[in-house]
Amino acid sequence: MVDLIQQRVLSAISASVELSPITILKAEAGMTPVPTIKSALASSHFNILISDGDWRTGGYLAGLQTLIDGELSWAKENRPKLVEAAQQSLKRLFPLLDSDAFTVPKDLTNTSSKEERTRFYHHEYQNKLLVGLAEFLINCVKQRNERHIIVIDRAAALSGSARNLIKLLVRLDDDGRLFRFVLIDYEQRLYFPDASEVHFGRYSSQELGPTFDPDLAPEKHRQIYEASGGNPLIAEALSKCAAAGLPVIGYLDPVAIVDLYLAGLDTGERHVLLKSYIESNCTTTDLIAQRNYAIFEQATADHLHEQLHQACLERYLAGKAPLVMLHALSIRDKHKRLELLAEPSQILQSIGLYDLWFGYFGELFADPALRTYGSGDASVNAAFINAAFVLYSLGCGRVSVPYLDEFYKTFPKSRYTPTVLYAQSMTYARYQQPVNLTLAEEYALRNLETIERDFREHEKYDYIKVFAENAYAYIKAKQQKYGEALAFCAEGLGKMLKAYGDERFKLHQSILIYNTSQVYELIDELSRAEKQLREAIAYDPYYGEYHNDLGNLLSKVAGREAEALEAYARAIELCPPYYEAHLNRAALRNRMGDTAGVLADLDRTLVIKPNEWRAHFEKGNVLMRQDRPKAALESYLAAAEINSKNADLQSNLGLAYSELGRASVSIAHYLRALELNPWHAPTHNNLAIEYFNEGRPDMSLNHATVAVEIGEDPDYLLTREHIEKSLQADLASRRDRASASSAKPV
């Protein structure tokens, strides 16, 4: 069937794969391009992997899971050190994965029970995990000396995580030869920057010949072909309808003909067809089965989906299959759909795959009937509250705040009420910009009152209250009432130890200790801050963020730079690719004069997060100190593409342009810096120099004077003195010339 169409697309696919790492093949739904692609690529020197990209049936990394499983299996057997190096990404992306190569235990965020988990991953965490996974795959492929072409069918249904992983594999493939992707798009909406696009076209009548019933007359073949529009899915269904005695005539839509065919089946036959289709994860390429599913009685289909969802979830939890969510998502009863999605949503949330989670949960969150569904104590209510928690930490308080208020009004006696009020207090104290500490305190106090009134007899009363007091302690610290904040933290830890010992709710105990450290650091009691932070690390030794904070703390103490470097190294070891620790270590190395180390850390930061403007900015600063203004300018411009509203950056852009002899551009950036910060002393000083060199001494002196008045750098005074002396000399010279011109000869 594919011989003729191969001739139309073979050269296009082959050429595209050679030229571009990503080829998008646009095809009409119902076409069958995979055999054609396999034939087109058969002579290539790549390994060809065929996969399905629909995340609902293949898990959150569907389309790439076959590659991942293959490389992981090989590495476990042959290169366990590669698994060990990437373990912090692998074990967190795949929580049920186990390997003898794993050498670092999980942190408390990963090991705490549902009731004890009080810490969420930052929204950037997913990118770090994917960078670690991409680097693992690249290292495996390099070790095996392989090249892959990955053909992904139904690629429009790739998860956001899988799409980002494809982009990372392309970006991190230094020599550009390890991976090629052919993405089949039936929905005409798939987009990747710089991807090549090939259009598949339609089959000819001869190519569709094998799909027709051989007993049908040639005229029937012609009618079926015209009605199908060259689409094999439609042609095959119409051929079956015609064989059953239904007329395939031009004025009846193909779907109508299929409906008439279904009308001729009894209920039992249709139920068997329905069951078979659902059990295939709704992937059967049979238009009759698809249409039967679409119009079948809803409750029956929902019941079958529910049974299969439970079986799929059990297989996932047993580590035997990916997280298949098709069946839960296909339930047409929205209340039942929400109930079945509660547990998978928690799984995605615990990994940190927020884009995928909100890809379907956003619709549920917007449904008024679902927002108030449940008893107030049910798992569906917890799913919504968890969503609100993450939303407010993402800066979406305008979305989460109304929901939390609505929940509190609807279910004032819910067991989740303290969690809701806690979230509100933290929204206003921390995540809303600008913060509103007055309102934050109102919610915190209301929470404490509610706990005393309604939760006094609760088995977790002490934990619930201490959790609420923790929020209040944060607010007190923001109000600069540090003594009260410290008291809440210390008393809370004492209550927890007395009520539960040092094992239960261990994660929250470590957080209390950590918060105490943060307060001590705010009041510059660094030795106490260090003691508390080290105690938090003792509770949760494999939580890399604590080690990063220890590095930040020690870097403030003269003579302890080596210890700070050790802490940063430990943080990097314990976390998925951790750009913040590299950025922080670069700052310390900069102070220590380790230029090579600074550049190494900044370059690593930009591998992990190319749009981290601070890394571009600091790299520009290093290059300026190396007297490389042209290279520095490139880094500054890259930073400005991401964040142009930083006075330091605009000032340094001005300096780089000045060094390159482009005075007018330099002055423009200096002026932009002063728009952003009128009291930016270095800019006033540099602008004074630029104006002086331009022959504009009066303006030069004005800026030099401002620099001296607001800055403490002695160089500013030297700049002003130089300008003043020059002006005085110029004035004296003009006086001398005026005196000479007025003298009369004897």
C-alpha cells in the first residue's frame, strides 16, 4: 500500500532528517505514515525506534520511554557509574525505580508519608530533573557509539515534560549527531522551533486497493475511495459497511454510514466492540470501533474505564507499567472523573510535573460544580487544596485565593481548614507582590483560633498547631519581630518532640529548625544560624537545598571559604542539576579570585538554565575584568534579552560599549540605568567620564558630583577632581588667551 506514497515523501523525510534534528510530519487523522517512514529510513545508519507519544496511554514521558528504558537497562548492566551519576534525577522522575547503582538515600521530601509531606518542589525543579535525564541518555548513547532516529506517532499528545526533554536532547547534543526525531502530527498543531515540516499527503486509489473488500465491484471501489478522500481509516470502514449491504453514496457522510452500520448490530455485539476498544487503550485504528465508543451509552463506558483505571494504577504502583491516565481522563461523569484523578494527581505533584498536572486539572479547577464537590474531607477536596497550594507558590494567588476562600466558606469544619488558612496566610506574607502582612496576620490568627476551637481533640493537634505557628513565625520575622519568630520556632519544635518523638513528622521538625536558622541569619547571629542549619541537615542529610544554604551562610564568614565550597559541592552532588548552587559558588569563587572556577560554574549554570540572566551578567563581568569587552558585550546582551530592567546590567552595557569606542550607545545605556535607578553611583561616575571625553565638561561635572555625594568609592572623588582640574586649566587657558589678545604693542 505504501509503495507509491513512499515516492512522494521518501526524499523529503530523508533530506529533512539529515538537515534538522526534528522533523514534523503533518498527516490527516487516519493516515498510516509509520510504515512509510520506516521504509524511508531503512537505509540510514541510525537505530530506528518507533513509539507512541500519547502521554495518557504511555505515561508522562511517553514517546521517549522506550529510549529511556533501553538505555537504563544497558547502563545498569554495563555502566552502573552512569546510573550513579544521574541517580538524583532518575530516582525522582521515576519514584518506583530501584537500582543497585543508587548510592544516595532519598531525602525526607521523597520518603515522608502523605500526612507528613509539608514541602513542595519549586516549579523549576522539573527542568533540573529533565536536564539530568537528558545528560544521562546522551552519555549512554555516546558510550555505546549509537545514533538514534526516534519516530513518535501521535506526537501532538506528547506531554510538556516529553517535549522539553526532546528540546534538551537536541540542545545538549554537542556534535548534533546523536538524536533525530520524526514527530507525526495528526492534529496540525505541533510546534518546535527550527523544526522541518513535511506534509504526508493522501493515498491514491491504487494505494488503498488492499483495504477494499475484494468481492466489491470496481465501481464500489471508486465510490468508497471518493467518499474516503484517500484516508485509509475511512476507506476500511466504508468497505466493511458496503460488504454488509449498506450503500456508499456521495450524499451520505461517511460517519452517517458508519452509524447506520452500528444500528444494524445488536447490543451484545456493540458491547463487545466497545469493550475491545477500551481495552486497547482506545488506540484501535478502526473508525467503526471509534464511532461506536463515541455514541455508546455513557455509564457502560465509564464503568469499563473505571475498572481499567484501577488495574493500570495498581500496575504502576507495583512498578510494572507507566502511569496510564487515559481511563480516568475518559470518564464522562465529571464527578467520578475527579475522584479517579485524585491519586494520579498527587503522584504527578509529588514528582514536580506541574505542567502535565495542570494541563488537565486546570479545567477541573475552573468548574464551579467541582470546586465545592465532596464532603470537605474527601480526597477530591485534598486534590483541589494541593492544587491551590502549588498555584500560590507559583505566583498565581489571584487564582488560589478565591478558591481557598470559597472552600473555607463551604466547608468551615473540614479537616483541611487549617491547611487552607495556612495557605492564605502564606500567600499574603510571601508570594503575593507586594506582600500584605496585615492580612497575612489576620489569616494566621484565625487559623490558630480555629485549631483551638475545632481541633483540640484531634490526634494530630500538636502537629496542626505547630504547623500554623510556623506560618505565624514567618510573618513575625517579616515584621522584624525576630524574638517572637524565634520563640514560635523553638517552642514548636519542643512540642513536636514531646508529642511525637524525633521520628514522626521528621520533615516538619527539620523545617522548624531550618526556619530558626533563617531568623538567626537575618539578625546576623551567624554562629547560631549555622548551629541550627547543621541540626536541620542532621535531620534531613540528603536534602541538597540545606547544603546550598550552608554554603551561602559560610561564605559570609571570613576564613571559612573552603568549608563553603565543600557545602556547595555536596549540594550539587545531592540534587538534580542544581544551577542555583553553581551560581552561588561562582560568586564565592569570584571573591576568592578563582576566575577559571567562576567561568566553569557560570557555564554549567547556563547549560542547566540558558535563560538565567544573572549567569550571563556575571560572565560578562568576568570577561570585562579580563579586558575582553567584545565577549563581555555578548554576555551582557544575552542577559538583557531576558531582563532589561536592571540598573547594574544597563550600566555595564554602557561600559562595554565605551570600551569598544561606541560612545553614543554607551551614553544611551548609562541613561537607561539612571532611569531604573537615579541613585546608581557607578553609572553617574562612568557617565561623567563619557561626557568628559565627549567634550561636555559641565554635564560631566554634574554627574561626577552626584557620584561623590551618593557613593563611597574613592575613585569617584578622583574622577571629579580630574574634571575640576581640567575645567580650571581650561578656564586659565581661556583667560591667558583673552589677556594676550587685549595687550597692545609698545
